[in-house]
Amino acid sequence: MRVTVITDGGFTGRGIGTRSADVDVDDVDPESWRDEYRAHGADLVRYTLIIGDTSVSFNETAEIPKDLRRLFERVWK
């Protein structure tokens, strides 16, 4: 499935880029995710991951579900 990650925020406010990839999503459960995960701090990058009809946003230091973290890392790296 096609997964896209877009960013905004950070020091410049413009994020750090966008990435997309076709990945296997059999081991993730997007329905269990909240719409947003936040961490407090200045100049944090916000990531928005889009998978199908689901999008979820999180700051770079936010605690997010393990399956979301694995999926993000597959796309971002």
C-alpha cells in the first residue's frame, strides 16, 4: 500500500521534506491510532502519515504506537 509522510514545523516552519513508499502494511492497525500525538517543545517537526483514508500526525518526540513507529521508519528511511 502507498504510504506518504509529509512534514511541517521545525526551526524554519517548513518541515524537512516528504517521503512516499509502497510498503507491506499487514502488521499495522491504523484504526487503533489517534488522529494526533503531541510532545511539548520548541521547533519540533510535525509528521503526518497518510495511509489509505487514514492520516495521523505526531511530533518528532511524541510517544506513538509501536506499529505506527515501524511503519513510519519503513517510509522515512
